[in-house]
Amino acid sequence: MKLLEFTIERDDKSGAFTASWDDPKGGGITTQAYSLAELPDAINEAVRCHFLNRKSPRKVALHFECDPILQLA
């Protein structure tokens, strides 16, 4: 496996971003972050934990269910 594709959704109530991936072998990965800046670290940690005893993928793709809107200061 060379690429994991996470589906990214935003929870309207909490404002958190949820990243999820379904493992074809069963199970999967789900993690959350409260900003887009925090999301890569949350995904990296979740992937590392999921593949603890086996070779982990080197690439992750993010598929946003809706286009994110970034607010500039």
C-alpha cells in the first residue's frame, strides 16, 4: 500500500475536522483536529499508531467532502 486517502469532513457543531480512512483489511483510522494546521499532525500520529507492527504507507491524500474556506487575518 503506497497511498492512504482520508476523507475530511467538518463537524458543524464543534467546528472540528474529522479525517477517516477505511482499511480494506478491516477497521480503519479516524482522528480529529480543530484546525487545518493541526490536521496533518493528528493524521500522522493516527497512521503511525494504526501501522505500529507493519509497514506504513509513505503518502497520504486528503479528500475534502466540501471545499474548505480559509479565513485570513
